[in-house]
Amino acid sequence: MKIRIAWFSRNGHTERVAATIARLLDAELVQIVPLRESGMTGALLKTLFL
């Protein structure tokens, strides 16, 4: 059975952690991609963190 590490990252930090875990466990990386921004909350987070 293959292990999968699913990750979502707005700025890359989670991606690096997931990649490290995947390498240590010989797991497959699966990126979670949002279909769209989540309204005002998404716009606010984008403004604050990008």
C-alpha cells in the first residue's frame, strides 16, 4: 500500500514540510488546489499573507 501526503500551502512552508515527510516515508505527494478563492475570507488572507 502506498502512502500519500496531501498538502495545501499558500506560501510554500507546508509544501517543504510535506516534501520532507514524503521523502522520509517514501510517500507520494498530492497537492490540494482550491477551485476558487473563498470570498472575502480568501481575499483577506491573500492580502495579509501574500
